[in-house]
Amino acid sequence: MVYPDVDDALARSFLAGLPAELTGRLRAEGERVDYPAGTTVYRAGDDPLVGGPADTGVQTVEPSSVFRISARILTEAARRDARVAWAIAEELNRRLYEVLEQTAVNAFGSVRQRVAAHLLDLASDRQRPGGRLVARVSQQDLADAAGSVREVVARALRDLRGAGIVSTAADSVVILDPARLYAESGGPAGL
């Protein structure tokens, strides 16, 4: 089946620099999958990825479409063609730097960044397909997790609420705009 958005996504992906016939072969072996918000796409220990099973999970926060290329097909292509292997190496390097940036935010980021990241983690961990993103947490628990005091976290929540990103109740925070909250967390742009 032909999906123009898949072609657009491939043109913006790490495979974009490869010759058209090569990306065409990879595209022919792939499949588009649509997920509603809250869908667990990968659980820790699921079928192995290229380097073995990952000890982490992946869950959609918003409705998402993914184009999946079989790990076997991609591995075979990388073994046959150095251009594919190099594209994968560049993508892994980019992802490594994103992880390092997020680690820096977790260790040295502002309270607002740490609160935003923790809210997304809590809410996505409990989200059900099609459900709202709700972090069931008190301000004190959020302050403890962010390494701050309740009053500073209350101010950060007030600012996020004023920006229309979250709404708050006594024991929960509803995430109204996950993309903006992700941006507030210092997450890499474009994900």
C-alpha cells in the first residue's frame, strides 16, 4: 500500500541519504502501524532488537504512526552495504547525544524541566490506549522526585497550568499538551 506520509517520514529519517533504490527495498520490506495514545509498543524483554532485548519499554503518549523495518532486513542491508551501516552508526550517535542531553537535564536541569520530565514518566506509565495522560502524584512526592521543595514545585506547576500545558488537582496532574510538556522537559526537538 502507498502512504505519502511514509515517504515523507523516510525522506526525513536517517535513511534519507541512501540511494532511492536502496530505500525503496527497505520500504518494500517494512510496514506502517498506527497506535492510539497509551499503546505499549515495546515492553522490556520483548523480542530482541538488533543488539538483543532492550531493558526498557516504549509507549505512545499521543496517537502515533510508525513505519517498521524488520531488524533482520535492516541488519542484512547493513552487512551488504556500508552506506546503510554508516547511516545506522550516525543515527545511533545522534540518539546517544540525546540520551546524554536528557541525563544532563535530569542532573542539572531546572526544577521546571525535571518536573515536566517526571510528570510525563508518571502519566505515560499509567496511560491506557485512548486514555488521558494523568500523573497521580502529590506536590510533595513530585518535589521529592525532582530534588526540590514543595513550594518551588508548586510554582513550576502554576506556571505550567498558566501556559495551558497541565491542569492540577490535589493528588493528580492532567497533561493537556504532551508535546509542549515534553519541550519543557528539555527533550530533544522533533521527537
